[in-house]
Amino acid sequence: DAGVIQSPRHEVTEMGQEVTLRCKPISGHNSLFWYRQTMMRGLELLIYFNNNVPIDDSGMPEDRFSAKMPNASFSTLKIQPSEPRDSAVYFCASSRTRGETQYFGPGTRLLVL
Amino acid sequence: SQQGEEDPQALSIQEGENATMNCSYKTSINNLQWYRQNSGRGLVHLILIRSNEREKHSGRLRVTLDTSKKSSSLLITASRAADTASYFCATVPSNDYKLSFGAGTTVTVRA
């Protein structure tokens, strides 16, 4: 299996621009998670889906962030408008079932100028 | 908020030595997981230990869990330079499915 695939791997954008991060989970996995990692705050769970349905989005910082999972093989995390404080590494992870081992993608390194 | 807290924050050892790091958590758990992250990479799952288990092994890794003390330890035996990484514990609460990560222990193995 190819593992969790994320794109782009790096993104540099200017403040105010829309950013869309993409994730393809491992085939057959029912749960998908979006995390953000920074030096200051560590690894934070933003949102997770189970069977394509958002279950908990309490970690989403504010209305500028939105996530979708239109089908079992694709999810997006969108930031609109982006701000410099959104600069971080964003990880997508999937697991076969909730609460079990998670498999992480390589991450998207986002820099907002 | 972070459920697991690792100790120490950083560890430097000589190749061939053992490395031990600890994780403490606050609430009752379903399971506890350890992950490794190499610089600039994603997290890689190492071991999952369930609340009714006390010890688990995987190669050179040994994990213990003491639910009465709400703590876990990860032991890496005969360390290698390739073990240089950050190690995170993560807990799944009894009443939820979310993984809560600690701040991690940075391990440096000197050749």
C-alpha cells in the first residue's frame, strides 16, 4: 500500500490567500484525522472523520478553517483567508477503526508570509 | 490539551546504550500508543498497549503500562544512531476515540 498521501508537500503563500491541503487515506481505513504541528503548541488534532462524517471539529481554530471528506479516499483542509500564524506542518492520518493505530502522511509544510 | 506528558524532554546517549522515556497521563484510557518522528518527517507508529496489558515488546522496544499510576515507559535497548528522533506517547481515553499527544522526548544517539 502507498500509505497516506498528502499534497502539496510544501506551500508558500501570502496572507489573505486561500490554501487547500489534500489527503488520500489508506484504502480500507474508516477514520481520518487532520493535525497541525508547531514548535509552540506541539501536535494538535484539528478534526477527525469516521466513515466520511465529521465527528469532532473542536480543534479547528476558527471559521477560517474548514475540512471536507466527500468520499472514503479523499479529504481536504482549507484555510481562507490564511494568516502568518497558520504557518505549521499539517498532517493527515488514517486508521482502520477509531481509537486504533494511526498512519501518518508525510505532512504539508505551510508558510504564510 | 495534551493528555500525555513525556519525561525527559531531551535525552542524549551513546550508541549501544539503552534509552528510557516516560509518559504520564491524567484520565482513564482505552489504549496508549508510542510514535517516533524523524526530523522533517511524519509520525511512525511503534507500539500500541491496551489498558489491560502491562508490557509489550517489539524488536528492541519494550513498553510498560501502569494504569494505577497512569504512566507508561518506552525502553529502547542497544540504541543506534538511526534511533535519533522524537518519541511521542499518545492516549485514547476510555470515553472517546481521539488520540492526545504529549510534547515528546527528543532522543539523540551519539556515534
